[in-house]
Amino acid sequence: MIRRQNITVSLCVGGLFLVLNGCGGGVETDANVVLKPTYDVAPEAGKEGGTSKTGGNGTGGGDSTTTEPEAGGVGIWKGKVQIAAGDALPEPKIRFAVGKATADPQWCAAKQPIMNRQLIVNQETRGIANVFIWLEEMPDGGKAETSSSQSWEYLFDQKNCTFVPHGMVVRTGQPIKVVSSDQVKHNVHSRPLENAEFNESLSAGETTEMTYQSPEFVPVKVVCDIHTWMNAYQLPVSHPYAAVTNEKGEFTIADLPAGDYEFKVWHEAKGWIHRGLEVTITGGDNTQTIDVSAGELLGAFEGPKPRTVLLSGF
């Protein structure tokens, strides 16, 4: 079977810069927050995950159909989502310079700036961080657990008034440990479509847990109602065939039965990069580069947007 490589995809983003969406947007030094992601997922990334089965309003993604697994064993899919060669790279943007945060400046951005993280592009690898890639359904012959998904633990932290990690894939039914390394009060507020809303405040040193019981059609936006620049995205899935790109734009999905697949590819600034990216997996290693045109980064958002939180009382 043929491996597809260097597929060019257009990404239209509402801003040609890195936007900080997480309870703050500190520098990226503490991105490796999800514990024990045994495969090569981002420091910013969460884990692999299952598929999102819910249909929402029906405006997003195509079916993640698969062919019958072919005799040929299983493959591992490694790739990178990047700005196409020759296109100018969006540069990092500072949301708050040191000492300039609009809330709790004695802690938020007190020693290091808070970065704008909506679009994070690695200036060396051209890779785009926090791109979600997943199958809508468990593939025929797939495993409930793969070599990449053993011993997952989920940790969601708040550092320098920034959610860490900014993007994570989580399994349904498995708790996410929510902590705060900051010395100021924070709020963690999710607005899913298919799960119960989570809305709790944490003071310094406090810990709580959040759990998604059902898959979501698109990643869930999580915000802090106190520090309104803070946000992050979480994709609850029911099987391990999903990933989110790391700070270099890289991803890995392991133990895919040989066959043809359609993967969903999504980013917070663009929405659907690809509603059904066709990929052929053969036994062994499969590598692929997904090129994104920088020329379309200012285009319209594609597909349903994550729910928006209406703030009051702050």
C-alpha cells in the first residue's frame, strides 16, 4: 500500500499570530504537564484519545470511515503539521509584558511575560502546536489500549496565570487532576456540548478533578472567569487513536491496523483544517507532513465553534 506524504492543507486562522488562550499565556517552559504520555505527544499536548462521536449541530467534520483492516499488521503514524515551506512564519506575540497583567499583576506576568497562544508556530521547525488529530470511531481491529496509551495520567495546571497544557486529548471516564501552581485564586470553567459543565475555583495549593463521560465533536474550550485571557482546549475521546501536536508540530498515533482512514484535523484558530484527511497505513512506520498555507491564516473559521462562556460578577 502507498503511504501518503506531504499532503497540503489550507489553514485559515482568525489571527496571524500566536494567541494566548489559556488561563494566562506564560512562556512555554512548563508545557510538559500531562504525566506519562508514553508516546511522543507535545509538552503542550495531552494524550492520545478516542473519537468524538457526537454530531453537535452537524456543521463540522466528515465521517471517520475506515476500510476493513488489511493483512499487514499494524502501523505507527508519525507526522508533523507545519507552515508550508516558503511562507512567512507568524512570530510570537506578547499578551502581557512583565508587570502589565490586567488582573493580579503581583503574580500574573510578574517575572515573565504572558504570551499570546492561539497560534503557536515553532520558528525552527515551522511546526504548529496544539493541532488535534483523531478518528471519529474506533477502527476495525483497533485496541481499547495501545502501546501509546498505557498508564495515562492527566494533570491540568495553572502557571503564571496560564493553563498548562494548552491543548490535551483525554479519555472519557478518566479523571483529570486539576491543580494550581499559582499563588492567586483561579477558576476552571469548561463549556462542553455533550458533557456536564465544570466550573470550580481553586486557591493556591488546592486540587480538584474533572471528568468527561462522553466524547465531544470538537475540542472543549476551558477558561478562567477571573483572568479572562486564560483558556485551553481539551478533546474527550473514547479510544486511543488521537493526538495533539507538540511544540514542534509533531504527533504520533500508534497501533493502527493497516488500512485506509479519514482523520479529523482541527485547530482553535481555524476550526477544521481537514474534516476527513485520507491516510493509508501500512505495517510498520508511516510518516507524513501536513503542510498548511500561511497565506490563508486570516481566513474564516471552519465548522462549529466551541461554546463561549458568558462572564458575570467579575
